[in-house]
Amino acid sequence: MMKKILLACGTGICTSTAVSAKLQRILDEKGLKGQYQIAQCKIAEVPMKSADFDLCIATTQVSGDVKCPFIMGVAFLTGMGLNPIIEKILTIFETK
């Protein structure tokens, strides 16, 4: 089943693009290529868009309700604490 992942940052361009590249590499290495779709948006759009996604990862705080599981994604930028976050992300692929 295809999983939809929403990546958000302040403008929907810079840091979410960096996270997207790293996340795609990790997921592909885990054998999940072709099992996910990634979309990017501005952090202000998350409350409105998140209902259509299986997971939201953001590099900044969200104001408003996130309507899907949410992960703070700063670790993708710093590298610190990334392994537990990857494990959390992989759990969405285990759910139907």
C-alpha cells in the first residue's frame, strides 16, 4: 500500500527538500522504493493538508492541528537522534 508523507518547513522549499532527499535515500535503502509518495508544503499549510497523508514530518513547529501522525524532523538536518526517528517512520509501513 502506498504511503503518503508530507514534509513541511517554513517556505516549503529549502529544508523540506533536504529532508526529502535524505528520507528517500533511507527508505529506498530499506527496500521501500515505490511504496511511498512525498509532498512538500509550507508549515502554515500543514493543518489544512495533513488529513490526506499517513505521516507529516516538519523542520519547525506547527501551529494548529495536525490530522495525521507527526514527527519533528530536525534530526534529518543535524543527524543527531536520527535512528529512533527512522524507526518511527518505518512503523507507518507496517500499518494497513
